[in-house]
Amino acid sequence: MEICKRIIYSGRVQGVGFRYTAHGLAARFAVTGYVRNLRSGDVEVVVQGLAAEVERFLTTLEQRMGAYIADRKTQDQTPEEFEGFNIRV
């Protein structure tokens, strides 16, 4: 069963390659969705896939970018139709 999660990361998450890291890591997992910077200075990640794959992706992303993350807020969302995993502007 596919799940969809929306995560807002805060901290020093812009200007450190967060979006490009998320995009590159997503290619290694069976996930779809997007990553984008928010005007607030936070980064939004929406990721969809099988629950175990989503969790592996998020764990890997947080291990890689953990030095920049001060907090995260997670919401479950209704699955959508995404084409791949993209960087949104």
C-alpha cells in the first residue's frame, strides 16, 4: 500500500544543497514526489511510495542532512499522482 507524507524541515536547510541531496537520493529509492524551498526558510518534502521505501528514503535524507535540520513536522497526506521526484521552485 502506498503512503504519502509531507515533511517540513527547519533549521539551516536552505543554501546547503538540501534539495539537490533529496533529489539525488530519491533516485535510489522507489519514491515519487517533490522537494522545494519555502519562503519561511524551511524546506518541504512530499514523498510517496510503499511505507518501507518512504521510511528508508527519509532516514537516509536525515542522516545525510542532519547537521542542518533543527526540527521536522510530518503530516500524512492522501496519495497523489506524481511523475518521478522533482525539485520545485
